[in-house]
Amino acid sequence: MASETGRQERNDLDGERASPAQIAGPLIDRLRQVLAAQSPVLVAIDGRSGSGKSTLSKAVVEALDVSGSVDPMVTVIEGDQFYAGGSAQTWDSRPVAERADRVIDWRRQHRLLSQLRSKGVASWRPFDWDADDWDSDDVPLRTEPIRSVIAPVVVLEGAYSARPELHGLLDLRVLLEVPAGVRRRQLLEREGEAYRSDWEARWSGAENHYFGSVMPPARFDLILGVDDSFVT
């Protein structure tokens, strides 16, 4: 698919706060256009931590899934299930470029997307965030695998989901841009103050490198801009 960057410049309507469905509007329109010519469509919804990528993905599901249909229109794969794991000490010892490259196991994501395209089904063992030793260098994966079946639209959502190594398997690369204040507020509400201090010290630089050098906005097919009115 040819890269044609689009931007949703304004997301408040008549002074009201934009809903996730309104934010997702340009993406949903683009998906409907592409679906008229091909299926499946593999989409990456990328963006910095706390930007609302999961909420945006849910809005896509709600807009495209047909009520009463047996087969879903959209399959969503959560990118943080592919967290590479490791202790805080290990991550802090790595330069920001290496953190950005290794934080998400994109090789497993590549294998998953390849299997969905070629076989129509794929399975993987996600990172176990509930494990007592989830932040150790012994990477815990859940025992029971997740199984995914191809759908007309497959969404891989999460930070680093549109990285260059996956471009050959992706039909649409979407960037969700959110002001830093909104992201931090949402991270605080979700994770708490301690998480904010740890996250900013460890991962902010990695995201700056990724979105500044590896995947700057010009490399995305669609950019959804969100102003201070956005709430998840």
C-alpha cells in the first residue's frame, strides 16, 4: 500500500470532548476503503505509552464488527503480550537505542503475523504480567497459549508495533499522537505515581529514539492527532 500520511487535526466537535469513536473516524474510513479492494488488512496502531492505543482499537472493533455476525470483522492483538522481559537493572544498563530495539520481541510478532497471513491461524504464549518474578531476567510466559484466527482486519496495537522489521507484513501503519500531559495523566490514573517515575527514567528516552529516529511521523500511513480534550 502506498504511504499517504493523513492527520486528524482537530478532535473536539462544537466544543465537546472527542470520543474514541471520533478519534478513530479517519482510520475507520480508511479501513472501509481498503477492505473494498482487499482482505485481510493488517494494521499497526502505534504510539507512545499512555496515548490510548487500546481504547482506539476497541473503537475500531465497535465500528466494524457487524451485530449478530458469527465471525468477527476485527482481531486485536495486544503488543505488550510480547514484552521481552528483564530486570530493571538489566534495562537500565542498556543504551536507549538498544532498549527501543529489544523491549518488544518483534521477532515473535513477525512470526505471528506471518502465520496469520499464510495459515489463517496462529498461537503464542504471552508474557505473564501476573507472575511474581515478572521483572526478573528469567522471562515468565504464560503456560496456556493464545490462539488467534485471521479476520478481515487484524490490529496489532502497542508501542513499537509499526517498527520497520514488520513493514513487509503490514498494510497500514497508524500513529496516535497525544500531548505529553494527557499521556502522563492517563499513565498516572492507570499505574500510579511510582510507575510514572520508574517509567520515565527507563523508557522515555527509548520512545524518544524510536519515534524520533526509527519511526518518525513521516513513515506512518495515517496519523491521528489528539488534543487535550481526549479522554479514555
